[in-house]
Amino acid sequence: MATRPRQKSPSSGWTTSSWRTRPAAQQPEWPDAAALKDAEAALAGLPPLVIASEARRLTQELAAVARGEAFLLQAGDCAESFHEFSADSIRDKLKVILQMAVTLTYAAGVPVVKVGRIAGQFAKPRTSPIERHDGVELEAFRGHMVNDEAFDQDARRPDATRLVAAYHQAAATLNLLRAFTKGGFAALSHVHQWNQEFVASSSEGRRYERIAKEIDRALRFMAACGIGLQDEEGLRETDFWTSHEALILPYEEALTRRDSLTGDWVACSGHLLWVGERTRHLDGAHVEFLSGVINPLGVKLSATASPQEVVALCERLDPARTPGRLTLITRMGAGNVGRSLPALIEAVRAAGHPVVWACDPMHGNTFTSDNGHKTRRFDDIVGELREWFAVHRALGSWPGGLHVELTGDNVTECLGGAEAIGEGDLGQRYTTTCDPRLNARQSLDLAFDVAELLRG
């Protein structure tokens, strides 16, 4: 999988660069065209971050979700940071996701497909291309792949060398994730060790410890029965997949490779890529690009999405109706789900598309507090999930996944939860570069709520 020529897909006329003929939303205006070309050439010569066989395996796991035989947990940072990058932060984020997955598996009795918003989530769409403070207008912060959050002209100038820096951070992150998940850290016998200090002393941590003790008892019972636990791969390690919004298209194109065995095109920047609410235009550049790669894909859908739009997107991105290929991630906001979701489910089902339905209860519930911090209420997050589960139960469809923004750090960015974080607490540990995230305690609290909903 080396540097590839821009060859046409044999059936559709798609090329790795055909997106350039379409309207491309949310792209920065790169001030140095030569630097952008140099960055694209550098990326095209670097090894792939993921390979075709991994993308196909994730598609198979998501096919089980589409059939109602598994559950998808997609979680991680709002936007990964160049400044806060360390082994500890990656490990702590992974710990929270593993804790949530164990809680959901224990409650629902189905496998959990674990997908991180990690190793590529360096760019964010913005409502406005301009940010204003005290009468000064600058380019909006678009994530560390593009520019910096500091409010000055040099920091906000898009810098194409950041594309290559993002690749190298993604590669280092993936290397550590693979070591953790395949090297013993993710072994089920270590469930107690995933409980961070500030979580373990909480009510959520104590509930989790009860599950961990039950798992310990089950493992001891299996060992007493002569089952060789060290020989059981599923107990010693786990699959952990990466995902990000495929937003900055020059980066995605440069990391797209042709599988030498099948001739398929693979976006080698991550295992699963999604298109956002602001870029899911049927005739747009992002949908054009994603239509030609074999990776499993996600589409974010707000309450404004019509059944006709959604079915057309399904047809465009998954005309072969391949189970596991397409995940529809609704982000509608508390109070809007019952009004908007049923028609989408019925239209997609009538069109015969075997999609995964997932809920992002974060983005539709964002607001700005009186003290100027973007935040979300934990009760609204849970409220949207309850409405979402109720709709699926009523229609007989499988509520297949949860998509959340979280961190392993003890931040104060979302209101409520068992800690009862109030508006006055937001400034204490508000470290996100973009949108507010759940902290570890709130994330585990949410996992218990979703586990109860999965039990029906």
C-alpha cells in the first residue's frame, strides 16, 4: 500500500480527487498553496495508519450491530489537542471507554464494538468562519490540524504543515492504543485497574466495582472448571477501532490507498470515517469522497433531516446495501426525537438499507451558559437517549449505538451528573479546545443509564 496513482473506480468514475469538482464546505482557506501541496505530497509518501483488512473487520463487527446482535460505543475527544498529548491522557481515555463497554456488555449480554474518536479527530466544523472578540475579527479555530485556538492572527492562520503533524500524532496514538489493547492492559482480569482514583471513590465507581467483582467471580469459576483463561483471546485483549470526521479533504485524499489484493480504495487515516451535519450534502465534496472508499461510514443527522434526504444518502454511500457499511448517527436534541426520528427509521427500513442506528445525545443539547462557557446538561443528554430508545422500541428497530464526547480527565465542562456540576463550577477545570465533554464519572454514570435502557 504505497503511494498511489489517482485511478478511476471501474464502475462509478470515482477518483481519489473527484471530490475537487464538487462544492467543498468547511474547508479552510490555505494562504500558502505551495505549502499545502508539499504537505499533501509528504502525506502521500507516508505509511497508512490503518489497512484494508482492518476496515473490513470493523464492517463485519458493525454488521452484527445492524442485526441487533451487538452494540456500538463510539466515544472520545471533541477535538484532539496537539498541546495535551501524552501516554497518560490516551490511557485514561481508553480506561473510561473500557469501563463503559464492560458495563454495557454486562447489562445487555451482547458484545460491544469499541470505536474511539481518536487518532484523527483534529478538525472541527464551525458555524461561522469568523470569530469576533472585542471588535477584533479572526479566522475561527478549526482544530489543531488547521490552526491554533489562541486568539491572535498568527495562531489562527491556517498552516498546512499541521496536516503532517496530525498524521504523526495519530500514528503515535495508534501505536500506544494497539499496545494497550493487545498487550494485556485490556485483559478482562484487569477490570479493577481501569477505575481511576477520582472515579473509584464515587457512587458510579462503587457500582462499577460491584460489576468488576462479579466478573472476577465468573473468571475464577471458569478457571476452576479447567478453562484456560490465558488461551482465550477475547479475555486477554480487545479490538479497539479509530474514527474521526472526514472533514479536511486534502488530508483524507493524501492518505487514501488502493488495496493491492482487491483493488478497493481505502481511506487509511482511520477505520471509520463520518460525514457531519454541515457537510452531508448529497452533491457535496465530502459525500463524493466517502462514496468511493470501502471503510465503514457514519452520517450525522439532525432533526432537520428529511426521510428523502436520508434515503438518498444511504443510496449514495451504500448502494449495495452492505450490513455494517453505514451508521446513521442522530443528533436531534432532547424533545425533538419523537417528532423527527420515526419517519427516518421507517423510510430507511422501507428502502431496505441495513444500517446501524446510533444516538449522539451531545451535539443537539449544546448551549452557552451565562458565564460564556459552551456546555451541556447531563439530564438533557439522558433525556434524548430515553426518547431515542423509546422510538426504537415502539418501531421494533434495534437501538444500536451510543456516540459521545468524553475525556478521562476530571474536567468540569458539562452540567449535572452525580457530581451536580453547576454553572459556577464550569470555569474550575474547563480545558476543551472546542465542545464540552463528559468527565470520567459522568461517562460511567451515562453507561449505567444506557445499560438500563438496553435491558428494556
